Amino acid sequence: MNDNQAVDVVILGSAHPLRGGLANYNHRLAEAYMQQGMRVKIITFSLQYPGFLFPGKTQYSDEPPPAKLDIEVMLNSVNPLSWIKTGKYIKSLKPKLLIIKFWIPFMGPALGTVARIAKKNKRTKVISIIDNIIPHEKRPGDKALASYFVKYADGFITMSEAVMTDLKTFTKSKPAIFTPHPIYDNFGEKIEKNHARELLNLDKNGKYLLFFGFIRDYKGLDLLLSAMADERIKKLGIKAVIAGEFYTDRAPYDKIIEDNHLKDNVILATDFIPDSKVGLYFSAADLVVQPYKDATQSGVTQIAYSFEKPMVVTNVGGLAEIVPHGKAGYVTEVSAKAIADAIVDFYENDREADMVEFCKKEKHKYSWETLTEKINELI
């Protein structure tokens, strides 16, 4: 896109060559607006996290950039001169809409400064899609940093009622709308289960659970591993596939596996899962387990819906809002025993077929068009 060409929507945040759920979200949102005939530009980070804040191996994808998206690398999260430059650049583009995904207070100064400068053109409205306004892993200064960002946004989308409640501690006067996380339908089509298992070297006749995504302590992998030690689950021959990179110390998890003799019951695919292989893991699974100890909403739920997979989620944050208990899966208490009970019920009572059928119907509720309509309501 030529810099002098008019832009309707600018999306500021993670995008290729950065990897992960935030980038995928912004890519898919851009596509949704482009399908409506909008001219869209994504501005992403030249530096997203300084090394001390990033627990993984790399922040960057080795996959090709998404086709047809206009992505410009510009914003350095720790360089105020970059914040000013980016703000002035967006101001000059004069988009009707600047959309900023907010997920961690650390980004408040950079994103807030860009928003403050960009909207000086008297045309651009700033809408923030809030993943979390109060983070799962808290640090000193979080409230002040988040407050700075909130000051310069014109309206907010939250994807769970829990985040809406948190947002009200920062502002009660600015408009905010709750709408669930749209479905992640950008990881390809569902693959026949046996074929997916063959490609992953899994037993075609096995029983497989899937834990997917970056591994952080609040996501409760320890609870799932403890549930896997339940004698009922062992007798049923159920195995758990852990697909995602450790973003925390893995030693405590390895110890649970060792202490409970789970080596043959747990498959550790603990490197980063590239977008091109996400569909394989979901297609191969019977049941997706999200044993979170703390949550707002989760993109994993919406990937599971895309691949029509029943889920076990814990009753935290907004997870129960998205997974109707007994229909799309199970909502359990935050305990290994409750998670194990749900898994056993799923297999012993042959719940898969009915739950898959419900997921096929339910997933149509979570469209990207609904999200863009809600954003239009705000502006």
C-alpha cells in the first residue's frame, strides 16, 4: 500500500514476522475488514518484548508472511522516539479507525502514546480490544501503565464479562461492549482424525487429549498431569498430548510425570507449534483440555470450535461463557479430580459424537463479522 493512499483501518500490534496468538488474531481481523472492502494496514513491532520479559526461545516466525496483508514493522516497545514516530505516521494516514489489541500493562506507555498522537488528526477513533487489563502474572506498576493506555482509547471491546468487570475499575465513562472471541478459522480445514494421527505418529485407535498453547503456570498443566495419574484414566488407556512451548520452568511438570509414572501416558510436543501444524494436533484429538487456574478468555477454545472438538474447561474467567456444560464439553471446578471425572465421563459414556455435533452448530455464533459490527457500534 502506498503511504499516500487512503487507509480505512490501521491495526496496531503483533503481526508477522512475530508469531503466536496475538499475531494470528490481528491477521484474521485485518482479513475480516478487507472482505468488507476496507483498506487495512497493520503496524507491528520492530521490538515487542525486551529479552528479560520474553520466556520463550524466539519471538519470530519462520513461516512465510500471510498473503495479501499490508504489514509494516515500526514500533519499538521500549523506545519513546519510536512511539512518537509511529503515532505521527498513523496520524498522517488519517484512518477512520485505529484498533489496538491490549494484553499486558507493560505495553501501556508505547500503545497509549501512539494513540494520543494519532488521534490529533481529529478523524481517527481509537478502539482497543482488551485481552486482559489486569494481567494473570502481576508486576509492580501494572495499574499505572494500564491507566495511561485507557486514557487515550475512545472505546473498548472485551471478550469476556470478567474483563469487562476489570475494565470498569479503570473507566466507567467510556463506551465498552462485550463480544466473545471470534473463532480461529485460519488454521486450515479439519483433517480426518486417523490421517492426522498418522501424520503425528500417533496410534489410530488411541484415546488422546490435547493441551495446546504456551505453557504458563496459570494454565494449570500440573492439574491435567495430576488428573492423568488417576487410575481410571490409566485403565482406559488415555494419553495426553502437550503441544506448546514452555514459558515457565518445566522442572515441576517433569517431576509430576516422573513421580506418577506418566512417561507412557503423556506425549510432550513442547516446541513452538507453527501455524501450519496447528490443525494436525486439533484434528488428531478427541477432547481439548484447558485446566486453567486463572483466565479471561482463550483463543484455544475458539480453535477447538473451528475443528469441532469438545472441551474440558475450568470455571474461571469467561471460559464457562463459551462452553455450554454437557453440550460442547465440560465446565469443571479447578481440581485434578474434577478434570479427571469429566475425562472419564467423556470416554465411558461415549459423549464424543453428540458433543461434536453441538460444536458444529455452536461455532457459527462466533464470527469475525460480529466483532466488526460491535466495533462499528462503538464508533
